[in-house]
Amino acid sequence: MRATLPVVLAAASLAGCQPQLPPADLAPGTGDDPRPMAASEIAVPAPEGASLPMLAATADGGLLLGWTEPAAGGHRLRFAERRGGAWSEPRTIAEGDRFFVNWADTPSLLVLPDGRLAAHWLVKTGPRGYDYEIRLATSGDGGRTWSKPVVPHRDGVDAEHGFVSLFPQDDALGMVWLDGRAMAGGHSHDGPGATALRHASLAADGTLSQETVIDDRVCDCCQTGAAVSGSRVVVVYRDRGDDERRDISFARLEAGAWSAPAELGRDGWIMPACPVNGPQLAARGSRVAAAWFTSAGGSARVRFALSTDAGVTFPHHVDLDGDAPLGRVDVDWLADGDALVTWMRPLPPKSGQVVARRVSREGAPGEQVVVGETGAARSSGFPRLQVVGDTAFVAWTDSRGETPRLKLVALAPR
């Protein structure tokens, strides 16, 4: 959250002493996708001023769109369901006057296998701007009522707790988050303490598990990603080496234990501050797709990696965009077995584009599709992607006007 353009440029100036990216070992794209996709915008029930979209799919083909909107004296977290081309009335998950509302650290919404809904949001706890905690709630009646909020971390420290990924964990709600309790005295990148990646689960009866530290030194403010592949949970995140290398790592939860963190790909990005640009994951059976942004070697690009062994290894990599993208990635699996990746690109002089690109089952990138336009500033946030049936839905905050608006586009085969 504190990375600035001068810092990014300073990092880029170190390119000469950084290792180069490994070569792509998936098939190169031809630019002629045999399964092209067409984009169509869908009107949304969110009011003007809404931002920070959330997307989730129900088991029977419904689409959930959530957002944060201003309310009297504060904010509220709401969602609506789209089914048969029509939206339900919006329902409120939570509201209050101490919401922590941030362009990069955003709420999430999840449909659990038993049909329950789960959501998280962030609440300020202390006098400093980045003292905040995580709140979790579940609903068993389609979001009409919600459980009493739970805080998964029990340190009681006014510090940063956020960048949450929710996932089903057996019969419970699993979660990982970035935890800054060891940095409660400040947020200096060269000071003592470090942000950790932690895990806990919330049982259906509201019982919290013990917390587990997955990695005790990670990048301070990059999004995390999680996916369930068979009996494994795979999480992905931006790591932080002692030399300030900010590459992507992953870990697996299997039989109740976490594996040691491993590198997903050694990009060699030396960055003396947080890039605020995290990775994402999606799983289908034993195939796990990962997407992320890097600027290693002073060359900004969006990368894709594929695992075919349920997240044990990610040997296959390809670059999807090497033409100075902004990153802010998401990834999901299409119904035909191809992967779809979304991200943002700059659109001079002051705008940005949301784009998507298919990666075939053989690993070949297809054509790049322009999904829509937005501002290039931080207020445009992170586009979200969710596949439902044969259609991929992409939601983002359009920040080009004086008041932000939510945009939703459907990508379907032509």
C-alpha cells in the first residue's frame, strides 16, 4: 500500500544487477484463438459510489456480485445474485463507521460446498491508518441473515491484518491472511519484525482453530490466492527475501499440515518496497493455474504457470503480456478446460484497460481481449474474475469519473 512510482522506478534502475526471467516453456501463442470470446456489459444493481467488487458462483449456476458502498457515517458491504438474467434485491452483509476501505486490500465473498455463504471485511482498530483487523461472517439462508462476526487472529495487537483468501477446508471455512503483529511499532522495510502469512479455520459451529504460521517473512501488502485441488489446499503469495527479492512462493495444506514454502518461479525481482500486486490461483481437478505480475529486470510483465500434479510443482511457465502491463491479475478455469487470465494495462494518457487472455489446455496463449476501460490510478482497484457455466464474468471499479461505478462484463464464446 505504500509503494510509490518513484520507488518502482528506483527498483527498475537496479535491473542491470538482477537475474533475467527464465524462458517460457509453454507453447507460444499464435494470436489467432480458435475459441474467441466476445464481451458484453451487464447493468449492475450497485449504486454510484460503489467499489471493490467481489464475485462468487453458486453450485446451481447463480452469480453473486458484492461491493462496498458509502452509508450514513460509514460504509456497508452488500451483494446481489444474478439468475436467469435478473438480479435479486441487494442484501447487506455488514455495515459500520470503522470500515477499513482500501483499493488493494478488499473484502471477499465465497460459497461453501454446503451452500453457506462466507464473507470477510476489514475494520479499523487503532489510531494509525493501517491498524485494522479481519472480520468473518457466514450465512445459511442465502445472505438474508449473517452470523456474529469473528476475528480469526487473536493477538489483540493494533497492526495490519488483511489480504485474506477464503477457501473450503473440509467442512470448515479456511483462510489465510497477511499478519503484521510483529511490525506493530511501524512499517519500515528495514526495521525489525516482518509480516507473516498465517492460516486458521472456522468450523460450522463457529469454533476457530489455532493459528498456523505458513511463512514468517512475506511481502507486506500483496494479495494472496488460494485454491482447492483434490484433498490439497494450495496458497500462493509474494514472498520477501533477505535481499528484498519479491518473487512468488506457494505452500500446500495436506492431511492437516502445511508444506514448507517453495518458489513458484524465480523471477529475481529486487524491490525495496511492497509492489502491492499479488498473485492468484484457480484449480480444476489436479490442474492448478497461477498468474502474477513481475517487474524483474526492469521489464513489467504478466506471467502464467501451470501445475498438473495438484500444486506439488509448477514447471510450466509462459509470459502473457510483456508490454508494460499494470498487473492486478485474476485467473479462473473455463468450461472447456482452458484457463482465463485477466489483468490491467495502461491506456495513455491517463486511463487503463481491463484485458483477458485464454491459455489453452496445451499451454498456448490465445488472443488478448479488451474487456473494458477504467482509470489507471489506484482507485480503479483490482478487477475480479468468475466463471459460471460457459460465461466468464469480470467486475471492476471504473474510476474515470468524479464518482466511482462498478462495471460488470460477460465474456462468452462467439
